[in-house]
Amino acid sequence: MNLRLLGGLSLGITAGILAGMIGVGGGLIVVPALLYFFHLDQHTAQGTSLAVLLPPTGLLAFIQYYKAGHVNVGLAITIALGVLAGGYFGGSWAQELSGPVLRKIFAVLMVATAVKMYFEK
């Protein structure tokens, strides 16, 4: 399996699990991962994230990013497949965790992402 395909599917599953567990995925998980692991520029990362979220949100914004050439369609489809599977498992696993544990996981993810982005040049 192609490394980029495997990475996209892994990102999708991870984002789906986290979305199912603590309600985050697009901006907090997918965009930074596209920036740091897939080395997309900010516009393309945001446009690709919108393509992942297209069915429930962002159709008109996605179209504008797509027209400007800032969407990696193949990667977006791959991640969306992973989100589908990951959302199922994340939602199931979240039922086994207490509210305070879920809140702490959410807080740690937000702080870690914020610190990384704040100190980056």
C-alpha cells in the first residue's frame, strides 16, 4: 500500500476516533496533521479538511478552495474513508470512558496543538 494512502487513511481513522470520542476532528486534528505530516501549505490543508467534512459542513467554502486549486481531492477522499471507520470506533470507545477523562483528553489535545502552533515560525 502506498505510504501516502496509508497515512491518509490513518489520519482519517484517528480524526474519526477523536471526533467520536470528544467531538473534535477537522480543525484541531486534520489541519495540523496535513501541515506537519503531509507538508501541505495552510490553504491546501484547510481546503482539504473542508473536503473531508463536505457532507455535513463547508460545501460553499470547499468550492471556493477547490476553484483556487487548494484541495488535494485524493487525499481528502482517503481521509474521509478513515473518518467513517474511526468515528464508529471512537464513538464506541467513548462510551467506556468517564466524562472527566474525556474532558482531560480534549484539553490535552487543544493545549498541545496550541503550543506547537504558537511557537512555530
